[in-house]
Amino acid sequence: MKHKTAIIIGASSGIGREIVRILASQGTIVAAVARRKPMLDELVAEFPGKVLAFEHDVLNTDEVPELFLEITKQLGGLDLFVYNSGVMPEVESSEFDFQKDMDMVNVNMVGAIAWCNQAANRFQHTKHGCLVGIGSVAGDRGRQLQPVYNASKAFLHSYMESMRNRLCRYGVIVSTIKPGPVDTDLAKHMKMKKMSARQAAEICVTKFHKNGEHYLAFFHRFAFYIIKRIPSPIFRKLKL
Amino acid sequence: MSSVDLSVDRLDRISGFGQAEYADAFVYRPTTVEEIHAVFETARKSGRKVTLRGAGRSYGDANTGAENLVLDITRMNRILSWDAATGIVDCEAGVTIENLWRHCLEDGWWPPVVTGTMYPTLGGLLAMNVHGKNNYCQGTFGEHILDIDVAYSDGKFETLKASDSRFFEVISSAGLLGVITRAKLQMHHVASGNLKVLAEAAHNWDEEFALFEHYENDADYMVSWVECFGRGAKAGRGQFHAAWYPDRVDLQSRKPESQDLPPLLMGFFPKSMMWKVLKWFCNRPGMRFVNWAKWMASSTIGNHKIHEQPLVAFSFLLDYVPDWRRAYEPGGFIQYQSFVPKEHAKRVFAEQVRLQQEYRLESYLGVLKRHRRDKFLLTHAVDGYSLALDFKVTKRNRARLWELAHKINDLVLKAGGRFYFAKDSTLRPEDAATYLGEALTQFKEVKRQVDPEGLLTSDLAERIEIVD
């Protein structure tokens, strides 16, 4: 499915950056929104006329309504909205750092609400569009290592599900994508087998127009089907 | 002057009647001239542009403006005065043809020019300066207007009469110079609510054109259906209709209840369901069959028939099947109408139909009409003929359909032909520049004077680059 116009929040690196590249190469006019302007400028240079760069920190939620209007005006419409911003600072297993946790809450949750509400409200009126939240397999279960990250992604999944149930009657598609470990800045401290950002983005793009929650690999779908069903008394004894 | 809000509640997804292209826009439905000026003020403050829209009956993108403020005049729909002695009616621009005939026909007056549907607004009719099946003898809609009120984007407001040169610039300008808010119209006197209609089968292009030439000095209306699947000796076959206003006074036939189309087809099938049946046939083999069946009926039982038909039934063929455009969903359709001088018309239209067949993209409906010149600035009319075609749009055929349309554009331009904003979806900037010629330069100059900030635009205007 080809989208004419798209907004990607968190477009300067990782999966978001690759999503911009893929969509722009398919002919979509993409608004790339992120904090790091020089990295957005590289995308603009790579796809002149197809990528529009907007410097924005998702912590500045006050800017969102006006910026959203400006972006949609410049795009000439909106067919696809992807909230991809996310942070996951390294947290030790015995650490309870309030500041790190608040960063995750603000970027992964508050920023998502600020932007997705705008997109959802618009789509409800225009009666078309795809609203996409990039969640994580981490949101499927409360694990020991990243309590607030897990909770923030669980929030996103639940929030997107509510959006889906609200907006389906208006013909709007709401897609939640749950990547596993991906080789990006976010997961650079994680030592495990990772999918490349390009590969993850390529799979993500195929899921944008499908309502529901989507894993990027069959293995994840299978593994998390089981993990979600492990009884709590057993799960807390595991090192997952 | 106060401005109005730019709220998401105003956002709507709109399209032309063909539904082949959509745009999201902030829609405003003002009821007064002051509210119109307030919309311009909001556009100015928000750095956006304004697109004018009536009933949304232009087929392509003339009435849409992505992310613009769309000024929809359908709520300005009051008939301000009506003189049954002179047939002069003064209306707000949101009044539709249907409102007009329902109001005036009982007194013996009918709109002098009508489109194939009764739902367009006066504002839309004048923006496009539409024609009807009597264009060759009655000219365009604008030729029957006594005066209009126009609200400009800079806050000015003026009344234009047919003696003003600007009158001929604003009418036909596709809503790009100013908002027509009121129009005074001279209606046409009719003794009866019926027409005397003659149906004749035409077996090929030669016969089609011969019938038009035979009846053009006599008939009040002429139109011909053209079957676009016919090849070789059968190419151009169709059914010609000529119609005359009867002289006999018939008060009963002028009542709206005598004109209203029945809700059932053949006495039992609800018309509201008909589009669902049409949808089954809305493909190449299906339409080949429908066209063949219509031709068989036209050339046998329907041939050489003279019958009386209500004005509404003859004039508004497109309203016979409610929601008929839904048969073309999900991709919609485009209407393609080109106007070719009479000396080249037969050759150009024959070549158009041959090209469609070569591309295997035959029009599901072809309508041939006779036209005359007029003096409106961005006019579409020529002393010649037009062929209107309906093409279904799908994801798969879209690129090829546009390629075909561009080839036909070239044919038409080479023959000195013209195009019609109300029906266009495929013109390129160079095509518009070629056929408009000097008129385009003059139009841009007028636009700089009356809309100095360039607030008025539309997706069509941006596509064919007639606004700076």
C-alpha cells in the first residue's frame, strides 16, 4: 500500500531513519521529525523533495499542536503517522534512578500521547489514515531488567489498542509494531543477537496498513506467545 | 473583521464528483458575505489558501484544495426574489438548479441552460460557466445572467453587469478570482413541462454528425449517446436525441409532482439500490454488454420514435440512478470532455475512440454535443462539438489511463480544441497554456488585481499551474 504523505517522529536514527528512507524511495512525501537536525538534513539531501525535516524534541509537548498543523500543511495531507521515538537508558538490576525513569516516561509515553492524539483526532475527521506506534516485545511482560521501559511500552500497546477500538469505525487503521532487539543506538548496550535497523524497517513498512499488533519475526511471535502465558510465580524465578 | 477558527472539527475529506482524488481540507459553510470575508481573514492569519466549492459536482479537482480552507456556499441558498411576469429570478449563489425549477416551473419558466444533473449550485455553474444540451443555440449559463455580486479576497465587494468586462472574467474563472455570492438570472419561458423528443439511431460517425447538422437550425436541444466499443464500420454508433419545447400550454405538466422521477424502476425495483446492480457491470466485459444492449434497443424498438418527456427526465439523465458514482468505487472515475472545432471533430473523436480501444480502456459512456463560441475569458466552448467520456479508475489502470488521456490531449490541441475545468483531471500545465493562450496571461493579470495575495486556489489550479 502506497502512502502519499507520512510523518515519522523519531526519524534521525535507527528504525525511524530507515523507515523514512524506505518510504521516500517509494515516492511518499515524508516529514522527518527529530531532535538532531544535522541527521535529518542528511535525509533531506539524500531524498530532495521527498523528505521535509522538522527539528523537535518530543519533551516539548506544547509545540506539538502548532507543529502538527504546520507539517500537515506542508505535506498537503496526512496518510500515515508513525510514533517511533523511544529511549531506553542502561539501568542496573539494582538501580532505581528516578530521572532515567522520567526520561522514559516523557519520551515513550507523554510524547506519544501528545503526537498520537493529534494524529488520531485528525484521522477521525478525515476518516482515513494509518496510525502506527512502535512498541517493543519488552512491553509484553514486566521483566526484572527494565521496569519502566517495559511499563512504558506496555502502556503504548494498551494506548494503541484503545485508539484502534476508537478509530476503526472511522476507517482508520491503528497498528502496533513490537520489534525485538534491533541494532540501533537504543539497544547498543544490549549484548545479544540483533536484527539490523534496515531489516526491521522493511518489515515495519509492510505492517503499517494492517490493524493489530505485529511482531517482526515469527520467532518472537512464538516465544512471546509462551512468555506471556508463563504463570507469575514461575516467571519471577526465571532470568528473563 | 473577526476571523473564524481553524479547528480540527472543520477538517473533512472531500473529493470531486468522480471520487478519483481526495483531499483533506478545513470546510466552512458561510451564510453571509461577512462570514465569507472572515474565512479569507482566517486564511490570511493561518498562512493558508482558500478553495471555493459549491455542490461538489465538478468531476475532477476543481473543487478541492488539500489543506486549504474550503469555502462551501451551499448554505447560501435563498431565492431572494422571483418575478413570474418577467421570469427574472434573483438568488444567492448556493441555490441549485433543482431549487430553481421547483420554484419557477409552475409559473411557466425553466432554467435556460441546465447540466445533466440538477444538483449544482449557481455559484458552481457560473465558476465553470457550464453548458447544456442546447449550447449551440442558447450558449453557456453565463449568457443568461443579468448581474452578479462578487466578494473578493481583499475585502472588496462589487456588483457586475453583463456590460462590465470583469463580468466575463469572473464567470468562467473556476472560482479563482472571487466568490460569486448572488446572481440574477433570466429564465426561459415554457408553455409545457414536457419536451417533444425524437430518438434516432446513428450507425457510425458520419450519421452522428449528419443528424446534428440536420437538426441544428431547428431543435431546441441536441445530444447523442456514443457507444465507445464499436469498431470499424460500427465505430461511432449511438443514439441521437433532438428535443423541442411544445407550443401547447400544459399547466398540469409544469407541476413538480408531474416532473418528479419515480422512486421505482419498471414499477418494482427501488432506484436507490440500482447502483449496486450497476456495480456488477462496472467492468470492461460488463459495460461492453450494457453498451451493446443499449445499442440494440436504440436501433430497433427505440428508433425513429417521437415522444413527450418531462423536462426533468430529459434534462437530468444523471439523476436517474441515485448514487450511480458508487458503482465506480473504490477507485472512482474521471470524466474527460474535449471540445473540437467542427471541421476536425469527426476525425478527432474517431481517433479518440480508436485510441481507447487500442489501450483497452474504452469509455463506459460517450456523449456527443454541439457547441458555439462565447466571450468568457477562460471559456471551454468552440464552434464545434464535444465528446464527454467516463473512464473507470483502478489502481492498475491509473498510469495507463493518464497516458491515454495525455495522448488524447495532444490530438485535441493539434486540432485547436479546448477543455473544460469542471470535468478535467488529466491536463498538464503545458496543455492549459496552449489552449488558453493569451487568455491565460490576461487571467493572471486580472488575478493580480483582484486577488493580490493569491489566496484563491484549487488543486486543479495548482496542477495545471494557472495560478502563480
